[in-house]
Amino acid sequence: MIKIYEGGLKPEEIFDRSEEKNTVGDIVADIIANVRKNGDAALKEYSAKFDGADLDCLEVTPQEIEDAFAALESEFVEVIKEAAENIREFHRHQIKTGFVITPRDGVVLGQRVIPLERVGLYVPGGTASYPSSVLMNCIPAKLAGCDEIVMVTPPSKDGSIKPAILVAAKIAGVDRIFKVGGAQAVAALAYSTETIPQVDKIVGPGNVFVAEAKRQVFGTVAIDMIAGPSEILVIADGTCNPKYVAADMLSQAEHDKNASAVLVTDSLELAKAVSAELEVQIPQLSRAEIARVSVDNNGKIIVVDDLNKAVEMSNAIAPEHLEVCVDRPFDLLPQIRNAGSVFLGKNCPEALGDYFAGPNHTLPTSGTARFSSPLSVDDFVKRSSFISYSQSALEGVYSKIDAFAQKEGLQAHGKSVTVRFED
């Protein structure tokens, strides 16, 4: 049963973010080395070992995508399309262009915003099916203008990919899809094989092996983030329906036994009601065993004096998902500084953001919302500055540049400027 704390807790006592000993690092390093050495052969070997799939061809064919559309319920295809359009509309506002300024005669300065050439999307598969992850990762990359978007996802035992995954990929604009998952997929994207091209950046969620592989290949390629277990913090007042609050907490607890669901409230009565409601709802879940462990080990209900204290606690914790279930949530919004995504009001469950509303559901975890942001169009571009000076413009400042160079003991730096005016 979830624990209720009166009088609050220290932020570090709420979400368990202690570093566990990395027991998969050596395993992942061996997998990466094997893929670098043996390419496609290693990928097929791991597909047989980990997925039970005997693959002749790693790449999904156009016919397989057509078959996926035929197999998936037409109503759900339309749901995917509508969700995709919502995500496009939100992320469209993130698109930035460069700028050019001419601060004085003969001087031109500017910045270019350049899309990454090729990005890789990791999408969980096999027994799981997350078409929402396809949309959330691909659409910002497409809007950024990336030349090619490559997706990897583990196959089922029969070598197939779930129809919803393939349909979402087609709707989102994925260019190529490969039947490979795990650390070996990350290695293939980072270093390339005979079939899978090297990418500039790898994004997308995965298990501990995928996260460790992303950690190890970072530097060869860019990555989005190292995601920890899912988190939700709900700020609720005494007027909330405990059934709604409990359901929202369980929407994250069912993810993973290490997931954390926390309620912070100014009402002891609500705290007790939510605790009781969790006991009613958990047995009804298909993933009841996972939710049970998550709630018992990591779930907490904290009673504070007022909602301002609740916001202070939330800012110190910097949760991945923050629900503000109060009558006037926008009054509290200016005080909220650290959160991956904020859900305002009593009719805004976290699942709305997971699937449909439009903002990205790839969010900073483990307190990193203090300094990082949700996945966005910005993650799929780079910036390059440019400078142009005429001779007369350079003549007006060359002695100042030389002064800097001499002060730093870099004579050749200074000479590269002064040499232009020696005659």
C-alpha cells in the first residue's frame, strides 16, 4: 500500500534516483564491438538470440507497409493521422530560421540553422507496440528538414513488425525501417553495417541495454537523452476526485516497476481517499503486478500546508510529468520552473500528452528537467555562424585583434591580421 507522509519530505526522499551499479556495461560493449566487426551478420545473430526471429532481410519492404495498412483497423489509422497532425501543428511553431545583421559598413554577421543530414529513431517493439513514439520522434525531425530518417525496431518471432508501428512510420514520414532492436540496433546506427547507414543522431526510448548503448556511442553520434524510469507528480487540492487522481498516478506506475507516482496535496482527506482508490484500481489493471510493485516501492502521498508549498516541492524535484489538478491551475503556472511537461487542470490527464494533444512526450527524467527540455525540432538541427569583413572594416579593428593575440601569447593569430596591413 502507498505511504502517506504528513509534514512533507525532502525532495531527494521522494523519487528514488539513486545510481544503480551498471551491470550491463560490459555486455553492451561486447555487442557494440561485435556489430562493428561483423555488421549485418551480428545483427541477424542477435535477432535470433534475443527476438527469436530468423531474418533473411533486415529492411522492411514497401509491401510489408501496405500489408500493415490493410491489417490495421481503419478507425485507428484515422486516429494516428489525427494525432500526427496535432503533433505537427504544435512542433511547427518551434521551427527557427537563421539571421543576418550588418552592424556597420563592410561587416556582415549571421547564423544558419542547418538540419541534421540523417537521424535514427529507436522504437521499442516485439511484445510492445508504441506507435506514439514513432510520431513523437519522427515528426519534429521531418519538420526540421532532415534529409533521411531511419527507424530501427525489434521484430516479433515471425520476423514481422506490428502493423501500428509501420502505419505510424509511414504517416510520420520515416524513410527506411529496419528489423533490429536492442543495443545492437544502436551500434548499427552509430557505426553502420552493410545494410544500415550511419546516422548523425539517435533518439527514442528503450530498455536499460538501449540506454547504455546510447551512452557508449555518444560522441560518435549525438543522442537525445539517457532516460530513466517514468515519473509523475500530481499536485491536487481537496476538491479533486480521488478516482481521477489515482487513475492518473497509475498511468505511469504501470510503465515499469521502477516508475514513480507521487501525489502532493494540501488535503489529508484527499490523501486517504486516493490511497484507498489505488487499492481498488490496481487489481483491475492488465499490468497489475508492475503497478503494484511501483506503487508499493516508489509511490508516495505527501500532505503539505498549502499549494504554494506543493509547487516549491515540485520545482525541487523537477518531475518528468507534472499534473496541476486544482481549480485555477494557470494561477500556479508562473511559479512552476522545473518540469518536463505540465498538465493544467482537472481534465488534463497525462495520457493526453502521451498520445494526442501535440506537445512531445519524450521528456527529461531523473531531475534533468532542471536544465533540459522535451524533444523538439531544435534537437534535429545545428547552428553555424558566419562572418564577413571588408578590407576597410578589418583595418578599423586589426590592432585590437592583435592586442588580444599578444596578450594570449598567440603570435601567429596576431600576424594573420597584421600581415594584411604591412604594405
